[in-house]
Amino acid sequence: MLIENQHYRTVWYEKDKNRVAMINQVKLPFEFEVVHFDTYKDTAEAIRNMTVRGAGAIGATAGFAMAQAIVDAANWEQVVQARAYIEATRPTAVNLFYATAKVFNAGKEQKDLAVSMAQQIADEDAENCRLIGEFGNPLIHSSCRILTHCNAGWLAFVDFGSAISPIYAAQRAGKQPFVYVDETRPRGQGARLTAYELSQNNVEHRIIADNSAAFYMSKGKVDMVITGADRITANGDVANKIGTLEKAILAKEFGIPFYVAAPFSTVDFSTASGQDIIIEERSDDELLYHEGPDAQGVMRRIRMAAPDSKGLNPAFDVTPARYITAFITNKGLIRPDDLKSYNERE
């Protein structure tokens, strides 16, 4: 996608230096910065501290980190330790584990194969997201009003995005979609990242408070909801950014289609249902403090809550399959009830 009319991927691998480069999402939208990591531990830390975020981007980054570890390792035991280190960064997104396993297994044969596999995972992520856009585009009419939650755009993947990819495809087809961008507390991925990339790509949008979705739905001003997914279970339950569940319930109440856009690799058939998903609990600092630039452009961190209070900060919630109209995947539209049989046919 474009930043200042220049194409960027979210994360990429510099083979000649065994180095990972990525857009620093912590500093967006106030500062655009590309950062580089020379070791797998540094790359893994970028996943942990959310320098890179979003299911597909995390997966590609984990694959590159695994490749870095394999290239640098003196023995296989170091590779095994590195895999455990990388996989401990974020427990919920299945793409991370998919990528480390693929690169790890390729590296058993040859170091160069590990590097090739990591690059293949990143390239497939970009292509799969492009296809999500193509399959999702027909669902969007010429002036469709779409609500989305968190960031499942290009910045959450290697390119194109998942939930935002159909919107970009609709725009390229000459349509004029309008997007309600949930701010997405507490990290503000919607207000900071989704809005940023929509602005860079000239898609009309407005940022709304997380708790105003019901108001706009009740007024008949939302035509559909599209979100991403960090993990889809075998029965069609979806783990996604906290707040997704309430949007799904609201959409059901007001008769609005609720779509989940994700590459098919996000489906974890080894996890039976959402009850089996580990939900990441993050620091309550994310909830109690805000960060942004002051009038001079200096980044400041200020407390937004009662000084003596603590918080609870689950990063994800689980949306049951019954609330989901369909999945928009790189393999086409799939109803939740068809996931199992679809996988068996594949």
C-alpha cells in the first residue's frame, strides 16, 4: 500500500544482512519510521512490544525471526530454543505458530530453505490478502457504509490487509465506500493505524468512539461490519481484538451482515472452539495511559485514569460462530458451518 505515494510492505527481510526491516507502528501516525533488527531476539521483541502488530504481519515477522535464528545458529539446540523464544511473544494469533513451524521444518533440511520459506510466507500473506479483496469486493455496493474494528488493514499484514482489503478493491473498482473506524481502545489501533492508512489511500472515513456503534446502527447508517481475526477455530468461533464480540452482537440485533476477513491459514483446525483459546492479558498501563505528541511534536505519556486505580486489560475476545455471516478468505466466501467440510474437500 501507499505512504506519501510510495509503496511499502509492512515488514521485509534483507537477506544479504540477515536483517529484518519493518514500519514502526508504535510511532504511527505521528512519525513514519523504518526500523531494522539484526537478531531474532530483537525481531521477536518487536512482536512482543507491538512495533509490529496484526495477525499476518506478526506471522511474517515470526517467520523472518525464525530464519534469522537458523542462519546464525551454531547448532540445532539453539534453533529449538529460538523457536520457543519467538513463540512466547504473543500467544493468541495462530499465524505466528504457523510461520515458525514452517520455517523451522524447512531449516531442518538447509538454512537457505528456511530463508526461502520465510519469504514465501510473507509473499503468500500479501497475495492471500489481495484475493480477500477480490472476493469481498462484490459484497460492497457503490456507496456502502462499513464499520470496522481495530486494524485489519495493510499494516496488520504484509500488504493489502484483510478487513480493509475489500474496501481497497471496491475503491479501485470505482466505488465510494465510507468507513466508520472504531477507535479501538485501549491501544487505539483504529484511530491511529486504520485511519492513517485510509487517509494515505484516500478512502473516506470517520473515527468513532468504540461505544457509539450501536447509535449509528440504530439509525440505519451502517450497511455491514467487516473485522479481521487473530484465530478462527474449527467450529467457526473467532478470536479478535477486544470489542469485536460486542460489535457482532449489535450487528445481529440490528440485522446487519457481520463478516470476518482472514486468510484461510488463520483457521486453526486443531482448536475445537473459542473456549480453548488462550486470551492474552496485557499490562494495564495500556488502559490507564495515553501517548501522543504535544504542541512541539514531542511524544508525551499521560495518565487518563484515577491515580490509585488499577485496570484489567484482555487483548482479545471470542465471537461465537452464530454471529458471523461469512468469512471472506483467499479461497472465497465460507459460511461458519461449512468450515469443516470445506477443509475436508481441500
